[in-house]
Amino acid sequence: MVKRPAKLPSPEFGTNAFVCSVQVQDCDQNNERIQKNGGQVSVTKICHSR
């Protein structure tokens, strides 16, 4: 991933970028690591069944 090269849009505009999903062993642990490194939650976690 790379940093956004432009200013962030206002929250009311929603996502204006490529969105992807990844599978991890521990969602909470990965979420914590991402936030500690400057990431932020844009959508709360969702359980997807197979």
C-alpha cells in the first residue's frame, strides 16, 4: 500500500478509491497493528460466511 497523494475527502463522500478484501487469521490482532502504524478503520469488521 502507498500513502494517498492527495487530501482526504470529507466523510460524507464515502470511499473514492480501490477497495479490496483480505483474509487473515486474527482480524482483531491485524486491525490493532494497522491502527498502531497510522491506519484507521473506515468500516467496522463484518463476518462473511463461506
